[in-house]
Amino acid sequence: MATRVAGSLCLATRLGVEMIVSSMKEYEEKAVSLALNHPKLQDLTNRLKAVRMSCPLFDTPRCVRNLERSYFNMWNLYCFGKHPQHFKVSENDSEFPFDR
């Protein structure tokens, strides 16, 4: 499961498939290759730094806001005696009037 998470992180940060491997052997080869190729490693580092400010993955305030909205929705379901159910978190402020 951790490998799927790591793959998702690579895709979310737009480092893409060049960082995704399918075996421990490939992982080791990739690590050694990057360790021996400083310009390539620096390129990956620079690309990650560049996307950091625009990638939703690094937008902590948005993540916290949406987590709070999720808790609010779950609490409302409980208070109205409803069973747990799937819902989509809306980023529409009119649907969540308690944002600070």
C-alpha cells in the first residue's frame, strides 16, 4: 500500500512516471542512478520546489478547511439522527458558513 501512496505522490507533484518503479530492484537502481547523477537529482529537486507553491498536495490551509468541513458534515448527520453516509466536501463558502 505504501508503494501506491508513493506513486500517487509522484503523480500529484507532477514528477510523474519517471519516479515510479515496480520492484525493489528498480527502486534500488533508481536510487543509485540519482545518487550518481547530481544534475538529474538537482533537476528533480528544482521541479519539486517549483510545484510546491501551486500543487494542492502542499496547500495545508485548504486541506485543513476541507477536513473541518468533513467533520462538520459528519456532526450534522449525527445530530439529525442520520446514519453515516458518503458525501462530497464542497468548497463553496455559502454551504459552509463557519469558515474563519
